[in-house]
Amino acid sequence: MLKTFISILARDLTLALRRRTDVLTVLFFFLIVVSLFPLGVGSEQALLRELGPGVVWVAALLASMLALERLFAADFEDGTLEQMLLTPQPLGLLVLAKVIAHWLLTGLPLVVIAPLIALQYQLGDGQMLMMMASLLLGTPTLGLIGAIGAALTLGLRGGGILLSLLILPLYIPILIYGEGAVTVSAIALADSEPYLMLLGALLMMALILGPWAAAAALRISMD
Amino acid sequence: MSINWFKFASPAAFYPIAGRMIPWFAGIAIVLVLGSLLWGFFGTAAQLGGSNPQKEYYRIIYIHVAGAWMSMWLYLVLAGWSAIGLVFNTRLSFMMAKAVAPTGAIFTVIALWTGAFWGRPSWGTYWDWDPRLTSELILFFLYIGYIALHSAIDDTRRADRAAALLAMVGLVMLPVIYWSINCPDPTQCAALHQRSDPGSIHASILWPMLGVTLGFWSYAFAATFVRLRGIILLREADSAWVRELLQGDSGR
């Protein structure tokens, strides 16, 4: 079982690294959205400091949602997904491997780029660290919840817009606590602890239920 | 006496029963809603609350609270029929879930709309990001997601099952979303949380409110059954009993 898990993970990573632009588009989308806000609302330092945490998290939500469309699409088109459904391995495990690969390619880069955004928004070192920590805990949850939506909208016309309608409301708790963690860390880093715990709890819940629900959704869509 | 409940799980068996029940539920709905609103408007106190009382405008509570209750209850009904459909693979359950969704969405709109109109005189603004109203808005998005996903898929079987799964995911997430909106700061949850407790509402106001709720409930039954009959006819158009029914109608 572990072997299957690792081979799918390695396969998805190799495939994505052969087409690096796909990975970079998500990252640049994130950067562009975040850079647009100061142009729209003005670039006063106090205002930016207040807006920063929320803007980063909304942009992370949008970026991860845009990337979701590609989670199953390529495998669906060339028939690989159908073969995966036919294997004796538990489908939830295969989905988990795909989601983790997807997160390594689209979620982790957001965490790595976060310090740059903290500079743009005049955030201090503590908030910069907290932004990375909260994104590290929150973005995998986004991918796990989003996988359900991606599986449900597989192969539909206008799937991308539909996906946002289905998934964005479900992202709200992560947005609230992710943004909260960064905001309260402006005063003391330790204040963020309850927020991080809640983000961790959400991640655990998504890890247990998400792949299973996404597998059920895949079976419905490929029926 | 034993009734074979599964008999009514067949669309052909349920179609005429639904038809017979519609006028009853519609009648009860009209009587209850009109009666309770008249009672609420003319039979209850002109003010609500102690030191800073709400004047006549508080009477929107009769529609607002009843609409909000119904919208939440109907989402439970929607998810319940979806779960039954997924487990027992009964066609009628999926049709029922699909028929309930628009009515639930309408009640969320009613609750939001009346909430805004209530907010204007009492808070001085139409929209205040009040946790309860915000949760209602998210519930509205969940209904819209269900309806949108269902209508985006052409294959009926896949549409039913995919939308049903979405409804159940929504049901699992709903408490988490509700809690996160009510409690954005986990360290001060108790202070922020607003409590709605039927016991704290004065009895003279509670009874008309419950009357409107029951009336809305009846309306939901009637509207759902009308929609359900349409869905049954559409999906069973090729079956013998629908053809007989249509011939019978045109022969008369």
C-alpha cells in the first residue's frame, strides 16, 4: 500500500516538474492578486499592515481553488483515472497521494513566498513567521476539501466557475482562523496558539474524511 | 396494522398521493400564516425589550425567525433525503431532495431580506456582518451550490448522486462554518456568542411566531410536492403509467 502511495506521489511530481509553467502560474497568480490590493486601496503603511493577513489568505484561497481544476483533469482525459479506479488499492489512498503531490506543487510554494508578501505589506518578523506557519497548516486542508469539489465537477462544462461556487463557502473556517492567527501575532506570537490548534484540528479532520469523500465523489463521477 | 412504507418509495405510487395532499397543505399554510400574522400584528405588545425597547418594527420577527428556522430545517431535510438516496439507492429520495432545495433557498432569502430590513431601524444599517445573518448567507451559498451542481450535470443519475454527496459534505462542514463565524477569536468565544433561546422570548410573541413557522412548514410541503410531481413526470415520461395518465387527461 505504501509502495502504491509513493509511486503515485513520485509520478505526479515528475509529471508536474516536466511542465513547470503549470506550477509557476499558480504562484504568480497568488503574487499578482496580492500585489493588486495596495494599488486598489492605497499604499499607506498602517492600512496595509491591517489588510495584509486577510489579503494573503483570500489570495491563497483563490490560488488553491484555481489550481484544483488540474488535480484530476489530466488523468481523467487520458484515461489514467479510470485505471486507478479499477486497481485493487483503496481509492482514498490514491486520492491522498495525488492531493499531497498537488499540495507540494501548489501549496508549499505559497508558504515559501510568504516572507516576500510580508515585506510588501510591512508586516513584522513575528507576523511573517506566523503567516508561514498558518499557510503551512491551512493550505493542505484547502487541497483536501477542494479535492471533493474537483472530483464532483470532473469533466463538466464550466467546471472551474462551478467549483468555486461549491468549494469557497467550505473554505470559510480556514480563512477565518488563518487570518486570525496572523492578525493576533502582531502583538505577541504566543497569542496565535489557539488559532494554530484549530487549523491543525481542521487539517486532521480533512485528512481523515477528505480523501474518503473525494474517492466516493470520483466513483460517482466516473460511474 | 402494518403499512408497507416502501410502497410509497415508488414514484408511480407517490405521485397521486402527493397530488391529493397539495391542496390540504396549501390551505393550512394560508390559514396559519395569515391567522398568525394577524395575531402577531394586532394581538401583541407594541414594544419589545426593556431599557431600549424596539418599537413596532420588531414585528418583522414573525417572518424573519420563522424563515430562518425553516431554511435550516430544510437543509437538514435535503441532506437527509440525499443520505437515504445514497444508502438505499431510491430514486424518489433524490427527487425529493431536488424538490426541497429551491424552497430552502427561498427561505434563506426571506430570512436575509427581512433581517436587513430589521437591521436598518434597530442597528442603523442594512448589513452588519452579524454572525447569525452571515451564517444564513453561507447557508444560501450552500443551497445555490447544490442547485448549480445538479443542473450542470446532464446525466440524471450522476447529478443526483453528486449533488447528494455535496449536500452531505455541506452538512458536515456547516457546524464548523457556523462556529467559526460565531467565534472568530477562539479565546473569547463565550463573550461573542449570541444566544437564541425560545424560552427567553415572551410567550405572546412566541406563539404567533410558531404559528407562522408551522404555516411556512405547510407551504414547504405543498411547494415541494408540486415540484416533486413535475420532476416525477419529467423523469418517468417514458413509463407506461405516465402515458396512461396523460391519455386519461386528454380523453376527458
